[in-house]
Amino acid sequence: VEPVDETIRLLSLAVSAKLSPGRKKYFSQEAARTLKVSRLSSYLNLSEVEATLIGAAPLSPVVSLLVGPIFRKLAQNERSLFAFLASQERHGFVDVLSRQQNESKLLRYGLEHLFDYLMTTIGPTLLHGRDSLFWAEAETVIQRCEGGSPLQIPLIKIISLIGYVGSFVGLRANSEVLSIVLGVPQKEIDCEVEKLVMQKLISFRPFDKEYVLWQGSDFDLEHW
């Protein structure tokens, strides 16, 4: 997989979706807000990056930024990137958008969908690879999250992936970033993450000002 800017360019060339003017404006605003809270390399032309992020819609901008680093860290190749975009695999780009169309929902492929795609397609590899502890912890936290609001599991998945590779693009899972990624008001995010912290599903790092998965002593590595 190519560096971040080249990956985004490939995504914008590969993705072809007819969006209404209203949705184009939505993704344009989301791209601008995402770049504002990111810390990309100084050699990048941010105007060009923003344009390519918009061109990759309905991939959410944060997916476009992180999918390359994720595949690279998992030692997946460029073919895996295009399989993610073009195949009919469960939770892939085509599958999610097809289901959204059938349910008359707004088209948007979010970071929570990418988490599901990874666990579905290469889950065994994740749970037995060099980062197996991280992925097993993520799965355990999701399984422990029962009876919460519809936002809680997506939040856990998003916090997981930002924690995994967010540093590649200078992203931290704080309330502002989570609000942008989920398209939900920040006050609502603050309420939900507070509940997750109280349930010891996630924790807040004051120094880094970010939320991370809870790493409690009740995690049983032998189970995996």
C-alpha cells in the first residue's frame, strides 16, 4: 500500500458515486473538519488532500486517511485495498453501500464499517498475529458492551482503529474527533463516552487528551 496521499488519490480514482449537492457539501465540510484535527506531514499539499478526500466520498474522510496505514500495518498489499473497494465481501464498501441503498439510508462508509470488514475478512489473522492482544481486547470490550445506546459499539470500534493507526495521520480519539467521525453533536459524544468510561470499557488519558480501550486486569489472554 502506498503512502497516505497516494492511497487517497487511488481511492478517489476508484470510487465513483453520484451524490446529491447536499451530500457533496456534507462530505466537503467533513473533509475540512477532519483535516483540521489531523496533523499530516508538512510536505503534503492540504488543499489537494482535501479535494481527494471529497473525491473518495462516500468513503468518510477518516476512512480514506486510515485505510492505507491500516493495511500497511497489517502487511496487506494494494490488491487488498481494491478488494475492499470492489468485492462483495461482507462489510466491504460495496456491501455496506448496497445495504444502505436498499434501506433508503444516506450513503456513507464509516470507520465502524471498516472495523467490521477487517474482523470478518481477516479476523483469525488479526487474533493470532503480532497485534493479537490489541484486537482481542477490542473484541472483548465490544462483547462486554451490552444494553447501551446504538452509538456505543460504533464508538468502541472507532476508538479502536484510531488507537491502532491514528498516529500515522496525527489523529487522537478525543470528543471533537469522534463527533466528526460519527457525525454526531459533541455533547452527545461526551455523554456516551462518559458512560463507556463508567462501565470500564474505555478510559481517558488526560495527558494525551484521548480515549483508548480499557485495559483491565480481567482480560483473559489464554481465552484467545
